[in-house]
Amino acid sequence: MNKRLQIFLHVVADILSASGAWLLFFLYRKHVVEAVKYGYEIPVNHDLKLYAGLIFIPAMWLIIYTGTGYYRKIFRRSRLREVEQTFITGILGSLFVFFLLI
């Protein structure tokens, strides 16, 4: 498979997974967390926070993955090294998002 196509598929998969995770987190927060806090179910509005998160969160993960070299030499990496790098990058990126949002 072409190297550029493979990198493109990695980037698209990362964008879709980050967007899906943000959407699930947003819906969970509206249906569960805020419903318990306020005592009634909060309607899910497609507001600026949802759309900003759908743009900012995937862009932030792409910057982090690019900075750590995730998209370089994709055919020459070992599977174990890839799992290790993804795990460490995921933990550090999650901490970054957590402290950025608080």
C-alpha cells in the first residue's frame, strides 16, 4: 500500500476516533452528569461547545501525534513499540486536555 495513503488513513482514523470520543463524552455529560446535578434531564443542544470540541480535540491529538513522530516511518515500527508509544502519548495527552479544560 502507498505510504501517503497509509498515513492519510491513520490521520482519518485518528480524527474519527477523537471526534467520536468527544461526542460520547459530551452526550454522557449531558445525559448523566448534569442530569444528576440538576435533578432533571438536560436537553442536548448542538451549541458552540460541541462544535468547538469536535474541531479542537482532534486537532490537538493530531498535533500531539505528529510531534511524537507517530506518522513517521509507519512501515518500520514494531507493534510493541507502537502500543507503548500510543499508551504513553494517550496518557500524557489526556492529562494535557484535563488540565487545559480545568
